[in-house]
Amino acid sequence: MADVVLALDRAAEAGPRGPAHPEEQALWDWLDNVAIESERVRREDARFDEFGAWLDIYYGKHWPGQMPSFRPPIVANELRQLVLSEASDLTDTQLRVYITKDARAAQRDDEVERAFRAVWAANQVDQELLIACVWTLIGGTSFLSVPWDPELGGGRGDVRVEAVDPRTVLPDADALDDQRWAYVIREQVLDL
């Protein structure tokens, strides 16, 4: 998928305004190299090549394609039930977020807390956390994205919370942990 995106980016470089400026071309080349390196590390160290097999096991598609005619084609996928049960248990408790007006004074800001809970409910963050937990239980990692969406709120814009497929995230290949990333690339397929 990354090859298709990079090919489309290169095709767009010569777009209607001609070839890219040298500094712009250098930036595109750097981004290409960073994405390729991150994908290499993700494939080798995180074993993301096996992710398809893990998903097949989760969805119950791991049996051979040909079954004997005397066996019914029924798969009782206990692993999927266990993963969903565990993710449900992890996300059942309601988080209570306390927001203070001033860190030195222990005075809570009730209006901001109500607004926070309203955004939490409107974005169905509990469901997105459940999906993120399922991704974690299947592949060992997951991501939550919290971007600003200008289309929400009747055109006024609002935050949107969504669980992200970990196969579409390319983190910094040299980072030791998720607190000190120099960059994170997110692949997203867009319609032309």
C-alpha cells in the first residue's frame, strides 16, 4: 500500500505547476526514506508480516480451504470470544476525569468536566477504546487518533476520536518508546 501512495505522491509532484522545487523534492525524498525505514523496522522487529495470519485466526479463517464433505463448515471461534470478552472487561469501567482550574488549588472546573464528558459521549470514546483494545489483543499494539475535524459540529469543527488500524501507522524507527518519537506517519488511502 505504501508503494501505491508513494507512486501517487511522485505522480502529483510534477502536477499542474510543473516539476517540484529542489527543496520540496528533497523533503519528499526524506519522507520517502523515513517511511521506507519505518516500514522495514515494523516488518522485521514487530513481525507485521504475520499480522494477516493473526487476523485470520481472530476471524476464524485459519482452517484449510477444503473441508471433508461429511464435516459441517462451522467454526466455533473461542479465541474471538475470549478477545472480545477481555476487551469488554478492560473497557467496562467508566473513567472519571477530574479537571482543575489551577494546578496549585484543588478547585475543580465543573463546566469543563461536563463539556469533556459530552465530547466523550458524542465521540463514543468507550467504543473506540474497545476497538483499540481488540487491536492490541490481536497484534500487540494499537493507536487512538484525536484529530480536529472541521466538518463536525455543523461546520464549526470538533475533535474526533477513532481507533486506528496499527498496520497504517509508521512510527519513528529509531524511537525507544512512544514518548520520544521524532515523527509518526499515518498511511491513509484517499479517493482521487
